[in-house]
Amino acid sequence: MNTILKSVDSNWYRSRLTGMLFCIIAAFLVLLARLFYLQIIKGNEYRRLSESNCIRIQYIKPQRGLIFDRNGTLLVDNRPSFDVNIILKDAKPLHSTLDALSRYIHVPVQELLDRINQRSAPAFKSILLMEDVGRDVTSAIKAHQYELPGVGIDVVPRRQYIYKKSAAHLLGYLGEINADELRSGNYPEARSGDYVGRFGIEKIYEPYLRGRGGGRQVEVDAAGKVVRVLKTVDARQGHEIQLTIDSPLQRKTEELLEGKVGAIVAMDPETGYVLAMASSPSFDQNEFVNGISRDKWRVLIDNPDKPLQNKAIQALYPPASTYKIITALAGLEEGVVNDQTTVFCPGAYRFGDRTFRCWKRQGHGKMNVEDALTQSCDVFFYQVGRLVGVDKLADCATAFGLGSKTGIELGHEERGLIPTSQWKKRRTGVAWQAGETLSVAIGQGYNLVTPIQMAVLTSALANDGIRVKPLIVKQIRTVDGTVLIENQPQAIGRLPFSKKNLDRVRKALWKVVQGERGTGKIARIKDIDISGKTGTAQVISRKRNEDNPEEMLSKHLPHAWFVAYAPSGNPQIAVAVIVEHGEHGSSGAGPIARDLIQSYLAGKNKTDAEG
Amino acid sequence: MFDRRLIQYFDWGLLFVTALIGLIGLVTLYSAATAGGQAVLKTMYLKQLVWYGIGFFVMIFCFIFNYKHLDQWANVIYLSCNGLLVMVLLFGKFVAGSRRWLVLGPISVQPSELIKIAMIIALARYYSKAAGSAGVTLRELVVPCLLTAVPFLLIVKQPDLGTALMLVLIGGSITLFVKIERRSLACLSGAGIVLIPSVWFLLKGYQKQRILTFLNPDRDPLGAGYHIIQSKIAIGSGMIFGKGFLKGTQNVLSFLPEQHTDFIFSVLAEEWGLAGAVTLLFVFFLLLARGTSIAYKCRDPFGTILSVGITAMMFWQVLINIGMVMGLMPVVGIPLPFISYGGSSIITMMIGTGLLMNISMRRFMIE
């Protein structure tokens, strides 16, 4: 069977093989014909094109995405700027070209040569000689172009921060991409020499802001001048970002922090939109646009007040008396105190073998929980804290989100610290001492919070116990308006406290500002109903300097806190203000919170009235 | 075992042609590697020489045994190569967007090259038993489809569309050669005519763009379109006698990516002109004609189909690579046999040549 098949197959295969050979011949003839076409018919033309490497690609840099505030006010855009470049292959003879160039733009030849040697590239690729030059340079070059073969001007967009130093930490800054980043694959369309976001929104939203480069296929003459544009691929502009902040309010916060070290966070308690976030001292983001000079960088780094740090989310402070809100709620919820409970404050409280002082030397007298919160009595809360215990306090604090990141979309957020007995045992190996609870209860001891955590806490209080996620970006859209991301307000939980207790605490906070004995009286304004809480965070032990207050160095002065919301009945804004070494929460931070709230609500009423 | 006639029937012609192509390849590679001025490439032609050496011994190994033994080994070879492909997907080195290489110490292996041979052997084995003068039926096509589809999918995942395409072309060529039964062919063609437009409609917008750009590089004027233009300029500027050895204005080519692999023909055409290019084409034609002739003289189906498969593999690679650099074909990264730089490709081609020799020198052996 097989042999018969085989012999039949052999002949049959052979005829098919002839067919196969025929196909191969046909294909090769096609290749030959094409070769003939390219090398004979078009030979001369291609020879010409190859001589001076005539067809080239010019890169079109994309415009980076614009950034707006919530009202559509432009905060960051791009300005046209000019770079001088040289293509060595066209710039012949090199030395006379450089001489001429040096003469016209007043830069020594050696410096130009250094630049060229620094950025080694193939002879037909353009080398950047000078960045961001003025019109005088560009007109000089254009006027003498015939003496400067191979020298060209690129128009490139450069980043511009319209309000210098405003929202610097929020917006961030740019830096030149380095070799590792190019290799990493995280920046797929970037090229050497591009600037990418290094901090803040510029960094977090780099993929959206960057856009996509385009290019042109051009034919050039022997001197490198473009003779014809063959094809163009347009660049795509980066997407636009609309932030939640209110630009006039933002600038007001910076004005209020002028000369001070600290931070302010203002939020809309209902939606979670951050209305303003400021950190002082600040810096000018425009200085980074062409690569910040080494000296300026050193100034920023060496400044002990750390201007590059976004204190609103990165700096940790003891919450001080603002923490009493938590202690009060913990006490009320645990039933350790109720509205009947009174405590007598003689100015100090003896526990164990230590005396814990109240900030008011003479003592507050008989206090209930509302009075204690309004007048910020330490002794009252020492006792509440002792009865509730550090772990229960920690539970209440974490219910407000303290001790964890708020999740705001910015890098480097700190979590802060809310101590528990377990934490201390793990950390130090020593068990929790009951006396330490007293310090924690008034917001000192191991407690550490960030200003944004306090703002979120205040918002939750103002918003009837509903916690919302803080949001900084409202919308991301393409240049022609297609919305890519819309951040709707997001509720993340409810405070686990009864309405009764929350109302009680809120009433006390109202009295802090509106009552006669309130520690935050200074923040009172006619027409606007502000509620709040002061805090004075000790930097070093008070006792040491009690006897000689004049000798207290400013750097040992306590930090001043003020958290507030307004209007009390229907809150539209919640703020947290901290002024480092501001001395007293009331005088140091109170007026700032007051002015801020007034500025915002007055402005809002105006637009509401007009609209 | 060792029959004197083996030497008598040894295919010196094939050996000569292969060596000639290899020599042309080395000379061209020398130019492509050194003229660019980039130090990295300088040792390239030396490495290629080493690969030729290793390939030479591999080739000898491939004709020492009787090729008919491959019949028993076909499955093992096929499965191990697929195993290697799976390993590449899991452990392969990630370079420029895809995983194609397995790094074994100082050597990097590209299993997608080896699977070509493995698949050819497997298909030849199957068809040698299944095929008849009436042609294969649809039912009989199921196994070959699977044999092609499995490595095809594994390679597509890398992703390496060029080599995946090669598998389809080789498999298709072999299948067409053994003839598809007329009715089945009609069914398949009918199915194809219906399927392809419907698949087209199902594709998303950006996928359609990708395919269109792939088919017409001019749609990508900053990427593939630009490379092809530069390649055509290089080839065309060679005119009749070329610019001379090492005198290609490598300015043009030193920014052609892969001038030592995909675009090496352009280097040759620029330096040696129409004369050189036609010579190379002619020598390739001799190689393919030789392969066809070996198939012709072979007496058993397995050997015949195996030769056809190997010849098809070489044919398609030559056609697509040279066609691409001249702007006739889509841009796929397919190496030019024996000329493009790359150890795995050399070894694969040497195995192919070795097997052809194997079949050729045993043509006197009737079963």
C-alpha cells in the first residue's frame, strides 16, 4: 500500500515542486524589479538625499497640561521660550561658526565648546547650546543666519507658575529627567532633556500633564535649513487639571502666614474639597523651570525652617488642647462624664507622685464638660483621661482618622502617631504608665498629628459626624473638554459618637469663640458665627521656663493651633491653622483663622448675591 | 552505519552556497558594525564569527544521523521547544517591550527561532502519513492547525508578531504544498472571506489603527515610516556599483535602528549597489533552488516535505526582510538568513541547512 502511494506521491510531489520553484522565481523577480526601481530609476534622487542626510525628523515638544483652580482661574500654564541649538554636521566650518556665534550672543567660544562636548550626540542630531534665551539673542542669530550654518532656534514651551510662591507645595515643581528614570520605563514617551514633575500635583499627575510629543519629517538643504516639510504628526497637549482650591483664598492664606512658619488647611466639610492648603515658608516654583541653580537649591535645603516641606501634610505636631475634643467625646461616650458631672480645678492635679499643672495657675473652679472644653481646662481632662484610659482615647482618635494618612492625593503624607499601651510596649519594651495618659488626654505626650488630619477632624465635627475624604483635584479633562476624571465627594464613614454627645461638644466649641470665657474669643466676628478650639503645643517642658518667661527663646515658644468651622449652623468651611512658635493658640493662630473664614464667606456671599 | 556513498553523495554545492552567503554576511556586518562609530557594535562581527563556528558543528551534527530517525524524535523536539517558549514567557529577559530571550549565562537563546524547525519537523511527520494525492481534508487539518497554533500563541504573547507570522506562513506553505482537498479548500476560503471582515469590525479603533500602520508604514512618519524612508534612500543611493566598502554614508544608516539585524540588506545595497544586491539575491536563489532540488530527488514523503518546509522558511524570511527594507512589506523584525546578526537565527539556519544536507546525501537510500 505504502509503496504504491509513494510512487504516485513521488511524481505528484514533483509536479508540485515545479510549481513551488515557479513561485520562488516570481517573488525574486518582484524583488529585482523593486531594486531596479530604487537604484536605477530613483537612484540619482536617492543619492542626492543621502549625501547631506537630507530627510530628518524634528521633534515637536508637547505643551504641558494647564492647571486651574475651582473657579477656572489659571494657576499654571506654559510660555513660549527659545532655545539655541547646533547641528555639527551642518555647522561647517565649526570654528568660524562658533566665533561668529560667540560674537553675536556674547558668550565665550570655550563655553560653547564645553556645551558641545558635554552633550555628545551623532553629528546630525541637534545639540542644545543655550536655553530660554531672550529676544535679543534670537534676533541676533536670525539676522546673521548666513554666517551661522547649522545654528538654529527652537521654540519650546516652558512652565510658568502665574502666582509666584502661591500653592507651591501643592502644585509642586519640575526637574530634568535623569538617565535612570529614562531607562526605568515609567516615562515611556520622555526624551533626554525633558522636564518632569518632581513634587506635588506636577509629579502625581505627570502622565496626564505631560501630553504627547509630535514630529515633522523635513527635507533640509546642505546647511541644515528646512526646505520642505514632508509630513507632520501633531503633538497632543497635556490634559487640564482643575483643583479644588479657591485661588483668592489660597493667596489670602499665604498672606496671613507671611513671615511665619506653619501651615493652614481649609476644607469644605460637606464635600471634602480642599479650599486652600498653605505651608510657610514657601519657595518660587518658577526657579525650577530651567533647572534650579545649585546656590538657590542650597539656600532652600539649608534653611532650618524647611521651605520645601509641605507642613500641611508632612509636619507632625502635638495636637495640644485641640485634642480635648476627643477626650471629651471619649469621656461622654464611655459614660465617665455626663452633662451633670463637675470637677473642681484648683490649678493643678496630683497623680501618683507628680503634680500635673493646669495652664491657668489659679485654676478654673468648678467645671462641667462644656465649660472645661470652652475654657480648655487641663485638670478636668486629666481626670477624664485617667478614667477613660489611653486605649479608649486612641480608639476615639482613630475614629476621627488620626494616626492614619487621610489619603489626600499628594506624596509624602505622614501618618502621625496615636499611642496605645500595646504600641508603647512594642516600641520601647516598657509598659504604659497611667500618668502618661494624662499628658495624652490634653494632646501632649506621644500624640502627633498633621494639620490636614486636624482639618479633616474639624470637618467631620462640622458635618454632623459624617467623615469625607479630602480631595484636591476636582476634574481632569482633555483640551477639548472631554472629562477624564471627575472626583465626586466621597463619604468614608460616620463618627461612632451619639448625636447628643456630638451636639454637646459642638455647643462647647461655639462658646469657645462666642462665649465670654472662651479661649478663642479673639476669633469672634460680627455677622459670622464661628466655632472653634485653641491649642498651645508645648515644645519643651513649660516648667523650666515658667520662672523666667523673658528668657524663653523664640524657638522654645510653643506652637499655636486653632481649628474652626463656620457658620456654626450650616458650616461651609473648616480650617486648621498652626503657627510654629506662635506662643498662644488664641493670639497666635486665632486671628489667622478668623481672617481666613471672614475672607472666604464674605467673598462667597458676594458672589451668591451677584449670582 | 557509515556508508561510503554518503561521502559520494555529499552535497558540496549546498555547503558552498551556504558558506558564500555567510561570508557576504560577515563582510556586510563588519561594515555595519564598525562604521557607525559606536564602540558597542565593534565586537559584533567577531561574535557572529563565533556563532558561525558553533553553527558549523551543529550543522555537522544534523547530518551525521539518518534524518528518518527524526520521525521518532519529532514529538520530543516539538514539546521541548514549546516548553522553552513557555519558559521565555515566565523567565525571559524583558527588553524593549517584549520577552524573547532566555539568558543562560553568557549566552542568550531565542526559542522562537528554534520552534520554527521543530514545527516543520512535526508537520512533515504528520503530513507524510496523512497526505495523499487527493489532498488533506478539513478533519485532517485539525492537527496541523494545532501544531501551528500553540507556538503561534506563545510567540504572540511575547509579543513578537513577526516571528509568529513566520510560523503561519511556513505552516501554510507546507500545507498548501501537500494540497488541500478541493472541497475543504473552498470551505476554508469561504470561511476566511466571511471571518476576516467580521473580525475587522470587532476590533477596537486603536487596534485598527495599529494594523493599518503596520501594513502602511507611511502612516507612522516619525517611527517605522521614517526608518523605511531612510532605508530606501540607503538602497537607492547605492545605484549600480554602490559607494564602496565601508563608504556607505553611515550617517544615514547609523540612525537606522537595527542596522546590523533588520536593515542589514540596506547596508549591503548602499555599499555594493545593484551589482552587489543582485549577486546576493542570486546566491539566495541558488540556495532555495538547491532546497527544492533536494526535495525533488528525495524518495520518501517525510524527507520531501521536510525539505520543502525548510526551503519555505528560508524563502519567506528572505522575501519579507528584503521586501520590508525596500518598502514593499510591513515592518516586522525578521532576520535575513545567515546575514543578520543573531546567534539563534544562525543556529536555526544551520540546523536547516544541515537537515537539507542530511536528506540530500541519503537520497540513494531506498526504504
